[in-house]
Amino acid sequence: MLNRILTRWPLIIVGGALIIAFYRLFLGEVFFWGLPSLQFYPWREFALDTLRGGQLPLWNPFNGAGAPLLANYQSQLVYPFSWLGLLLPLGFVMSITAVLHLFMAAAGMWAFSGRIGLPTLGRGVSALAFGMTSYLVGRLGTYPVIMAAAWLPWILWATLGVLESRRPRDIGWLGLFTALQLLAGHAQTAWYSMLLVGLFTLYWIIRERPADWWKRLGLVVAGLILGAGIAAIQLLPTAELLRTSQRSGGVDFDFAMNFSYGPVRALNFLSPNVFGTPGDGSYITEGAFFEDAVYIGLLPLIAALSAMIGWIVRRFRKDLDTPNYYQHVPFWTAIVLLGLVFALGKNTGIYPFLFENVPTFSLFQAPVRWHLWTVFALSLLAGIGVSAAWGRGYWLFFGTRLAIAGCIGAVILALLVMPRIIPVATLENEGVQVLIGAVVLTGILGAIAGALTLLQPDRESARYSAWSIAVLCFVALDLVWAAQGLNPTVPSEFYNPLATSESGDSRNYWPEGVDAEGENKAEASVKFDTYLLFKDYRVATNQWQAYRQTNLPNMNLLDRRTLFNNFEPLRVGAFDAYIDLIQADGTEQANLLQAAAVSGVYDLDGELKPLDREAARAWFVDAACWHSDENDLVATMQDVDWQPLQQVHLSGAGQCETPTDENSPGTVTGIDDRINSLTVNVETESGGWLVLADTDYPGWVATIDGQSAEIQRANLMFRAVEIPAGVSEVRFDYRPGWLLPGLAISLISLLILVLLLRLQNPNTTEI
């Protein structure tokens, strides 16, 4: 056991580096900045609380007039690591688990690079470069992204095992790791990973040319399908939500091109803070730091470039030793280039062409996320470069001495010469200071990397192990330094529920987005201009108590306060259309807000202003107006004379009745909300309609006094049920059609997985 640990000492260094970088988590603090507080923790806490209450977390009644919860892909409710929150404090679990996935990403790269033949030092450099790349560390708070990315090297490791050995166990591992990535909750990362696995499989088949290539390809596909089968319980509800969501037809061009990588940002490969860092408020450019982050460490970057150059040199010099793993350099170099080109997005004509003509390119935003390919490939090439390009040749030492001199010269120039030749006013400019700091840091790191090269002992020397440890420690410290401030923490009581006296049957509303003149509405203003500044993470950290009390969506879930807003990547399409209608210029908002049971609206200062109209979650009307054309329905709802509490607009063919009296001849006497079911008691003098200002969504069924009733879509997005005169009990139950099929497919796939993992024995080596 001790020997196994000692042979994995680079992973010990990775673990130590992560502990140093995120030590505050072990002091009881938690991540909170951005999505952990606005999405991931509230979803998870509510879901686990629902489970403890004996119900499945299928529905969220507190946001968006009700929305699917399990179907929300990024909620990660079926992801095994999420279940740890049932046993341990959730804020601690979610923060530590995120860091654990960085280690798992490093361990996966260690395994994959080992399978292609890299020696220990190269594997360690690759593991550090990928596990602590700023692409992952910078967006650590986006839990689904880094958790999905962590499984990429493991999937490639299993894929290579299937291609080389065709063993049942490798197929099982491929299915398991694919399932874990799919359950991790980030479709974009999973899709990019699957594309990379496909390209790698084709590359291996073309290079190796096995006679049974079709069989090996089929086994890889079978492993991926098995993983999708295991994840069916998550994929089926998400597919249903996607079909009904605002993204059902893809995203528009401007949204898709959001966060395209600017060519000048390539300087981030050399230094993590060329443009400053939001960790200390020195970030000097627009946009989100974490979207442009690509740093893998200066030494790994140099090693990766050395691998590319070394491969070219070996094509012309046959006298040089060429290890087997060098054959992978062309493929991974191509992946680096593809990742870079795709990440540029709208800055070239390539990505817009792909957006218009190639399926899937219109499904996601942020082309910069293609850098997953870039940093993964560079990290692997770094291990190859360290393993083969590093040597003790005359020209290497000569070039290294020149590089060290250049690095030292750059530091001297930045610290001593520039202050003397640049005007004081210019020198004091924040951007100039940031640039000087980046030059100094890069120069120092470059000089140390050069010194390590000059101090390199023979591989047979007793000093080689100590030197290798020094190399890895240098890389680790470089990446730890780059990680500083990128994931601010606060005391764990941040997530404690606040006392509230608000009713759960009426809703408040934050005006969303940006208007036509570019002015921030209340939600965007409070969220991004007051607390979550992309330029300076310290603002929210220093005001975390005030930020916690804002009741921004979906932080309201923590206190079980109801908002009409819903801050989720996939939102029910009808809800999104209703929000657009509210925000449209010239719209009579009062009627629409009343029909949505909104009782108060937040202003630009975050103050809640009660509305002067009655708001109710459910009410009775005796007049229904049917619309076979949705445009006509929308136009009628915009009429200033419409009275939502007296007349309901329904989708379908029929007449348009007018209310008989200003006073409704029916009364809702009680509402009992049990999350996945809702009971409404109604007393009426005559037949009519019960209107429920809750989202109409597939899977909801209704009964009246135990008898099945049809739900009609009311007022563009809500529910209505026709009820008879008298006293009625109307019950709504959420019974999604995907639940039993999804559970059955997942269980059967898990059984197949167990069988594959157990089939491995001395007499069964391949299939």
C-alpha cells in the first residue's frame, strides 16, 4: 500500500496544492459568489429538504409560478455526489465537493496520460496543468461545468482501454464515467466531451488500422449508450423541459456569440492576470474573467510547445529517440488549434458559418467554452514535452540561458527602467500597473523554469527524483498563485434561512433584464451593479449579509419566499413569453402582474413596492374567452380594460363570454400546497372556471371531487379547470410520464454495468 502511494506522489502534490489554494473551506467557510448562491445551493437545499419530507423533488413551486425541479439539468439532483448533502452540512459539502472534482480531474489526467505511456514526471505535470487550470478553477463556482469536465480524462481513459483491449470491464468503466458526466449537469461540457471522444476514437482507428475496427468502434458506442441509459432518469425529464423551453429551437445568434474569445486574450496563456484579476479588484477589461481563463501554468505551456516543436524536429532527424507516446502529438496539436478557432466565435467567419449550417452549434452560448479542448490538449502535450523534449543537449542549454537572460531583462525593464521613462501619470494608470505586474510575474516564472532546466540531472541520477518533485512543486505553486481570490468564501451561516412573514400564495417580482435603451432593470441592477461585480469579487464578499437579504432569484428558495422570477438556464417557454410580454414597451403591466398573482414589485434600489391590486394564487370566474390564435390572445391580454379576476383567456376554439357581475359568484376557501400536489377548495353559486396562477406544464393532472378533469391553458401560461356549481375540491397532481420509464431504463442499465464490471476474469479478456 505504501509503495502504491509513493508511486503516485505527484497526486499528493496536487492534493496539497488544492488544500493550500482552498484552505478557507476547512475553516468553515463556503463558496457563494454568483451561481452557488443564486442557483445551485438553493435548488439542492430545497430538493434535499423535500426528500427528507418523504417526497420526490420533482417540482419547485417558489419560482416562475412553479417550474420543474428534477428536470432542471443543472440542479444535479441525481448526481451521486449531491447525496452527500443528506448526511453533512450542505454548504460545506458542495464547496468541498467542487474542489474534490478538481482533484478527480487531475487524477483522470494522471490515469489517461499513463495509459498512453507517459512516465511519472510527465503524468504529474499533465495532472497539475489540467486539474488546476484556470479554465476550471476560475469557474469553480459553476459546479456543473467543472464536475462534468472532471470526467473527460476518465472517459478518454476508458475509451482507450476499450479500443486497445475490448474487455467488458473497460466498457463498463466507459459507461460509468459517461453516466457520471451526463448526471453532472452541464450539457455543453458533456457534448464537447462526447465530440472529443468521437474524434479520438476515429483517430485511433485510423492510426492503428485494426482488422476489426468496426467492432471496436461499436463497443465504444455501446459504452456511451450504456452511460446514457444509466442517466435516463435525468435525461428524459430534461429533454421534456428542453422541448417546452425558450431554447427548444436553439438560441439566437447574438446570445450564441456571447463570450467569444478575443485574440488579445491569448496573452492569458502566458500569465493568468495580464488584464488583472477580480480577486483583488484589478480586473481592467469588460466581460467575465472566468470565461476567458485558460492558464495551465507557464512551465506546462512551454513544455507543450516543446512537444509540438520536438515532433516536427523528429520528422526530419531520424537519429533522435522517439517514444511511442510521441505519436499522439499531431492529434492533440490539432485539438488545440480547433479549440482555439472555435473559441474565437464571432471574431472569425468560421463559427458563424457553423452556427448557421451545422447542427448543435446553435444550441449553446459562450464559444470560449471550447477552450475545454484547448486546455485539455495542452495539458496532455505538456506531459509529453516534459517526458521527451527535456534533455541535456548543448543547444537546449544555450537557448535556456538566453531565455533566462531575457526573462531577467524583462523584470528589470518593468521594475527599474519603465518607471524612469514613462510619465508618472501614465505609470499610475491602473492598466499599466496591471501590465507591469504581469510582465514581472511571467519573467520570474520563466527564469525559474529555465533554472530548473539547467539544474536537470541525468534520469539515472539519484537526484532526479528530488529534482522532479521540485519541478512539480514549482508548477503547483504557480497555479496556486493564479487561483488566489477567484473563488471568494463567506461564513457558512450565509445560507441560513431568514425570518419572513410573506405569504406563499402571492408572489413578488423583480423586473428582469435590460430594456431597449440599455438601462438595467431592477434585478440586473441589484445583481450585477450592486453586488456581483465581474470587476471586483470583494464587493459581494464585504457585503455578504446585505446581499443575502436581497431576495434575488433563486435565493428566495432558501427562505421559502415566492417570486414570479425564475433564474434557470432552461425556463418553460410559456413563462418566458409571459415575462417578455410584461417587459414589452406599452404593455399594461398591472393586469398581467395581477393574473400572475404578483403582489409586489422591486425597484432599482431593491425596495419592495406593494401593488394596489388584489393578488391571489387561485380564484373563480364565470366568464371564459377562447382564442384559437395566440397573437389574438396576447393582444386581448394587453387590453387595459381586461379584468383578470373576472374573465379568463383560454387557448382553443370557443366563444368569448363577458363577466356577468363585478363580484365573482364563487370563492376559493382554501389552498393546500404539497409541492407535487395542490388542493384548492371552491364554493360557487354557478358553474364556471377555477383559475390557478401556476405554470401549465406536461405531467400535471386534475381531479374534481375525485373525478378526472381537463386542465386548460389559461392566460397564456397558467391553468384553469371548469367546475360545477356548489362546493368542490379540486386537486392537481404532478405525475410526469417520464418517471417510471426513466427509472426502469436507469435500473436496467445499472444492472448491465454491474455485470460488465464483474465479467472481468482470467478467462474473459475481451469481447
